[in-house]
Amino acid sequence: MLDFHQKYCKNMGFILWLGSLFLPQVNVMAATGDSQFVYQGQKWTEAERKAYYSQDQGSQLMPLKWFQSLKQSNGELFLADSLKRYGYLANPASPTPGLPVGFTVTKDGSHVGMTCSACHVREISVDKQLYRIDGGPAIVDFQSFATDLGIAVKSVLNDPKQFDEFAKQVLGNAATADKQATLRKQVEDWDLPYRTIMDNALPKDKPWGPARLDAVGMIFNRVTGLDIGTSADHIIASNIHLADAPVRYPFVWNAPIQDKTQWPGFADNGNSILGLSRNLGEVIGVFAHFNPQKDDWRVLGIDYLSENSANFDGLKAQEVHLKNIGPPQWPWKQGPYAINLPLAAQGKTIFESTTKTEEGGCAACHGIRKGSPRGKEQTWATPLCDVQTDQRQFNLLSWQVDTGVLAGAQIPFLDKPLKAEKELAFNVLGISVMGSVLQHETSTVVALESAAKKEALKLESLLGAEKTQKIQEKAAALRKLQGNLITEQTSVLQGAFQTLSHAEPAPGASTPTCKDSFKSASPKLAFESRVLQGIWATAPYLHNGSIPTLTDLLEPVANRSTAFKVGQAYDPIKVGLASEQSQFNYTYQTTDCKEITSGNSRCGHEFGTQLNAADKKALLEYLKQL
């Protein structure tokens, strides 16, 4: 009987193994519509995903009813395809039906806005099957979306028939003429700042295209151009610069644990307060309402919160979601795309080699090792390395602006207050974000400010110069309490916006730095070098997205693609964008090293380029495993 059982199990094992050769297996979770979710760890549950897709962060793009009532130029509703035409992804679980992934509604239900997942979820297509990758760089065309939204609003204002239809949708058929007039004024008030920033900031002749945007430039423009003016509309149009340094969206798994963030690495990162700072800057860039005001009864002399729509609880919840997103696992376990494990083992040896990086040695820049501690949190090292890639993004770090209501603003971390004119936009954003976080997170501040203001009210019974003098003395005393804002928790903010010594162009040609050692000072014109878990799912490559596949990245610059199409179609062999795309009618034209400041240069990162063909294939096989 035992002999029969052993033979039976042996035969059944053979049959099951044989059957597996003909049944394609993919490492995916439950599907949504036509998509399958790639496995991203046990912590990344369905509940986490749904929350991440629609987590309110305080963004206020426009009133929800307006968004639902606007129309495209063809007469269909602007939301007719849930914005699929721009690359945004379906979200059947959206609390507000019709909104795609990353579009959410404020707590009171009044406004539609954007959240982290609009820019950090993607789908790839292989053999007509879609795979959803949460936290991956979005393949969306934000510039076209922003442009078309402005056109839709302009059409409502310029066409009486369209406005009448719009008003009926928003107000109802019985709306009075006065209500319609009020609505028109509200739309005009919305349109002025939106049109000001989009007309002056978006590049017309060389649009960003899908999968890229100049996020830092647009955040600078938003804060300095729309939020800090001394006029009633808060606009300083002259502060708005052309945002012509687009980069690709980063992937966000492992983002909370790296010790620096942003492509140039100017922001310390790695604990909850720094995560809040990072996420606050992000939501300001995607239409949060923010108008800081001078206020003598604030320790910082500025009220950063009364006119600030940021949902701080939502921002903190979003950071929890980011911590739970694991890197995506290669989804094909069987069939022609399955990883060749023996070959991947050879690639691992190349990846971890201690020789010069032209011959391998990727781990020197991209391996997992301890980074700088952030408070009580241990981080992963994110070294800043000059690998001679495109340098255009550094131009915006020297933008000069007028400081408006923030003239003279200061926080304890800075030696000097903001100048009234010709201040770095970088510093204006830094003070705006850090000031907001300090006021929100330091509980003693509210008590100090409230006590001072109550005492000042008692001075109202005093007369003339004595009253003025006493109030001025109280305000000055508040300024002296700024040191109380520095706590064990908030002290890490001093590294949240570091002025970059390496932001100035190096004279002449530079030598690639951080190839084998990171003990020296940060090099000039350096970018962050992240741990490469899940790198297979993040094409196109380099910070400006100028390389379509990892195969191309292992080639010398002269052999890399000079132009390629962008879209969802994925090539599992070359590991990156497929050569043929149908999602967008867009071709990314790149430049060589002679135009390294074009924003589109494919120059640099010539590591692994001297490997022979067999070793390159092995290295690619290993990168699929990360």
C-alpha cells in the first residue's frame, strides 16, 4: 500500500509539473477590469490600495460640481472617459464615481483635487494584458490635461450658450440671474491665477510629453507666483518662470526609508516629520490652497496655516501607505518571460562586483546599506553622484523671485531672513513648507501665541503711543521665542531644504564621482542614486527619462536610442518601453552630450557599457529579480 502511494504521488507530481509548462503563471493579485495587480508584498492589501488611490491631502483643483460639468471641445463631458485619454487609470472603487486613480474629493465634499497616486501608479501592457504597478512612475500627460482643463473653463466664460448649460448643471435649472452672475465671477476668479501660471510656465514648443513633468519648477511657480503676492489676488506674475526642465516621475516604494530625496538630493528624508515636509511640498504643487499672511501674533511673524488647505492628517496617512507599498515582483514565473535563475545568479555577481563600474559594480551606488539616521529612524543610503547626465534641472535652483508677503520671513533654521527682492525661489518654498510644518506640529506655539494675543487685547484700554509701544514690545517678545520651535522632533527639518553647494555648474568637464566610494563631499551637479528594487518596472530611465530600456542604458551614449515612443507597451526582454506604442501619439527626441543642458540629453551613466553581451544579459536578468 505504501509503495502504491509513493508511486501515485510521484506520478501526480510529474503530471502537475508537466501541466505547469503549459499553464502561464503570473505573480499577480486579483484583477480590476482588464488589469492585474502585480504582487507588492503582504502589507500592500486591497484596503491599503483603495485608500492610497483616493487619500485626500487637501488639494483643491476646483469645485467638484464644476469639474463634473465642464465639457471637452467635442461636446462630451470633460470626465467622460475618466481622463483615460491623458493616461490616468480607472478607479472603480473611487468614493466619487468617475474619478480616476489619484483624483480625490476634500473632506467636506466641495472640491476635487489630486493626490500622490495620480503621479505614482502605472500600468504596463504585455501581450494584450495590463499589469497595475502601484507606486510606479505614472505614464500620464499632465501638461495636456492642465492645458485642456484651462481651455474647457475658457470656453465656459467665452461662450454664453456653454455658460448657460454649465450654470444649469452646477446650480440647477431654477438658478436666479444673481446666482448665475455670482457663479461667473467665481469662475473668472478661478481662471485668472490658473491661466497666469499655465500660460507663463508651460513650454509650448517642447512640451513635457507623457511620463515627465517639471514638478519642482511648477511648485516654485505656484508658491512664488500665485500664493505670496501683496495684492488681493496674491499673484506676482513676474515670479513665474518657464518650467522647461522636465524629469520623469520617481517610483515611491522605499521612498520613506531613503536618507535623501528629490532628484538633486537637496532634501533630507527618512522619518515622519521629513516625510510630512516632503508630502506638503507635493500637495502645494497639485493645487492646495495656500496664502501665508503677516501676523505679529505668530512666533514666526507669519500665519502659514489659516489660508492653507493641506490636510495634515491625510498627508500623514499617505506616508503610511507609502511605507506599505513593496517593490513589484517580476510577474512572469513561467513561459518565455520567466527569469533564468542560473543566469540571474551570474548577474548578481556582476551587480555586486567591487571592480570599476564600467565593468559592473552597480552595488557601489545602488546597493542597500545604512544611511544617515533621522531622529530614531535608520535609513538607507542615497548617495549623490555626478554621473554626467543632463544638467538642466539645476537651472531652476537659481531662480530669483520677489518675496511678497514673506519679505523678512525667518525660521530658526536659517541665518538670514528672506530678502524683499531677488531671493531664491528655493528659499521661499523652504520657508513656506517648514513654517507650515513647525506651526502645525509644535503644540506649544499655539499656547504661546494665544497668550500673547490675549494680553495684547488688554492693552486696548491704553491710549496713544503707550499702547503702540506695548503691543510692539509684545510682538518683539514673541519673535524671541522662535527657539522654542526647535524640539527633538522638529530639529531634523533643518535639512529639509538644503542650499546646494553642488548646484553651481562645475568648470569644464567633470569626472564621474561616486563610482566606488562615497566618503568625499557631495559632487557638483549630482543626482540621487537609489536602491534599485523594482527598477524593472520604472522605465524610461535616468532622471529625465531619456533612456527607454535597461538594455539601452547598458550601451554607450553613441549607441543609445535618439528617439523613442512613450506609452504602456512593455518589452520584458529589453526591460523597458516597447519600441511600438499606441497609447499616445508622442515621440521623445533626445540629444547627445553636446547638448547636456537641453533637458533631453541621453548623456551619462555609462556604467556596465564595457561588459560583453553575455554579461549584460546576465545583469539584466538579475535586475528583474530586485
